Amino acid sequence: MSKPAMRAIHPPPPPPPPPPSPLMLAGHHTHMPDEARMDPDRAWDHEDRLDMIAENAYYRAERRGFLPGHEMEDWLAAEREVDSLLAAD
């Protein structure tokens, strides 16, 4: 009698990340990493900027009821707003 084939057991995928904790900037939800809030002299890196843009775009879509077809518009508007806030910082 042959042994049954062994199948690899994979753990379940991790749960989705918790919702972002927004910080209100210029009247819009824009995420600012905790480290940046604690150290005003800290330079923004590319990943921080992209996180802020993504969160801003998400809240723009949420205010619109997540209607499809406006993703690029939301991203570009969020990018302009975040870049303007970072330039003023």
C-alpha cells in the first residue's frame, strides 16, 4: 500500500491592514507618519509621500461614494495637494 501524497500546508493570508489613522491637513484627510509629527526637522522620503497621496486619494474617492472612473483624477488631485503641503512644510 502506498503512502498518501503529502500536500503543503500554507498558513492563511494575513488579515488586511487596519484603516489609516488620518490627520486633518488643509481640510482633507492626509496621513502623516507618527515619526514626522514628532520630529519637525525630519525630511520626507518618497515612501511617506506616496502613502500620503494614496490616503488622500482614498478619502477623495470615499467622499464621492467610490464611483468608478475617477481613480486617476483622485490620485492627481491628491498628489498636487500633498506636494503643495510638503513644499510649504
